Amino acid sequence: MAYAGQRVAFGAPIAEHQGVSFPLAESAMEVHAAHLAGLNAAMLLDRGERAIKELSMAKAYSVEVCLRAVDRAIQTHGGMGLTNEVGLVHAYNTLRIINIADGTNEILRRTIFQQLARGDLDL
């Protein structure tokens, strides 16, 4: 957000262009939804529920959202986003590792479906 407000192109900060502002807004919405999914899974666990489906949903969705958000941040920064100075490439690589750890998103989707098929239809 700070860079988009500072970087000027075509006579205005790039944050004023829809091509930059809309993807950043989309990332904010998705990160908020992922945060709430994690809080929901934690709440269920605190109540003593197994929350297998909700944990799988929260992990798969959160990692995908973060990958998209970092990709959008790289795009917003342009060439600078690919430098070590900003740290976005390191964040993206770390997220790719997290995407595989504790079960790939494909395995998590299979787990989600299995829970649904067993009758766990609460959303």
C-alpha cells in the first residue's frame, strides 16, 4: 500500500489506477476472509470439536490467498518486487513450501470432501 501511494505513473500515484487498486482491495478482502476462517477453526477446537474440515479449509484457503496477495504485491512493485530488497520473492518461496507442508491443497480438498461425504455439512 505504501509503495502504491508513493510510486507515480502517468502523473498520479499508481494507487489511483484501478489496475493497481482493485487487486490490492481484492487481496485485503481475501486475507480478511482467510483470517476469519482460521479464527473459526480455532473457536471450534476451543469448544473441543475436531474441526477437521474447517482446519483443512482454513489452511488450503489461507495459503492460496497469501500466494495471490504476494503475487499482486510483486506486480504492484514491478521490477523492484523481484529484488531481494523488498523481500517479496522470499515470501513467495516460503509460501510455496508451506503450501506443501502439512498436506498439499489437493490432499486438503480430498479431506474436506471426505468430511462432507460423511455428513459434516455445516459451513
